[in-house]
Amino acid sequence: MPELNQKYDWVKHLDVVLTFAVVSGRSVDDAVRTYGGNPAEPQLMTTVEAEDAALDDEGHAYVQVFAHQGAVVALENNSWSGTIPEIARRASADGGHFFSVHWNVNGAFQVVEADGGKVTAFFDPMRVGANDPGEVQPAWLDDVHFEPGQLRTACLTLVERQSGIVFAQEWLVKKLPTYRIPDVDELFRSVEGASTP
């Protein structure tokens, strides 16, 4: 992974809370619906504009969803729907694959993966090996090493390794199709175990 990490060195200096997910085996419309959005109502926004819109829209977040190299990318600035196991399960159902990484301003990180409707990874990269309750640590973690100060670059590298999709820095400034979605607590209020793998 070190050679890939160098490609993403820029992210260490970026002031952004990010959830980056890649979905394969699904259409953009399917992915938008999984996040609770309406695929018929896209708005073109940058990540900053999406974050600002959410700040003015209590109880809602905004996710940017678009097709890229045969997969679907979902980006959230200052939101974390893509870390919820129920999203991962639904997005990967019927032979699909879902992989997401997240970090926030408090230094919290999350990695989530699901195959065929089953969560196969759910862990904090800073806590690998700690055997925290509820975490799912996959076998592929055996050859992954997380270094302090390199967690963001390692997360983007993991997405590339597990999905084949390279994160493009231009996505953070480009106007992309953006969808209004409900807060995940509201979306899955009646779904038992939505937040557990």
C-alpha cells in the first residue's frame, strides 16, 4: 500500500469531513434510493455547497451520487450515512458490493464493507486488533498497516484496493449530482439493528 498512499498525500492537508463509498452492481438510482433520496430530484452542487445546504436543512443531509468507471460513487461532506451497516447491506444486496471509509473532525474513522447483503468489514482503523464489540475485522486486514498521520491516505488507498476506484481530488470542487436525504436515524427509525453489522 505505500506506493498508493503517496498518491493521496494531498488528503492529509484537507479540512473536510468525508464519507466516501463505492457501490458495484447497482445503478445510480438504486444507490440514491438506498440512501433515502429521490433519484428524480438531483441538484448540481460542490461538496461545500452540499454541506452548507445541510446546515440550513434540519433533519436532512446531502449526498453526491454519480456513475464512475462501472461503479457508483457516493460522497458525503460532514455526513455519515455511508457508515451505517443497513445502508451497506441494502446497497450490496443481490450480488452487489459496497465499500466505504469515513473520517471526522474529532479524529474518528470507520471502514465498512458488504458483499451480497452481508457486512464483511466494520471497524475503526485506529483500533485494529483491539477486538472491540460489534466490529467485523476481515482477513484482508492481515496485510494492511495503519500509521498515525497516514489514516486518511490509507483509507483512500483501501477504497482503491477493494473497489478499483481511484478518488479524484477534483470531485471535491466540481458540481456533482447531489440528493437531499433524511438523517439516517429517521430513515431507519423502524429498522431494528440498522446500525449494527
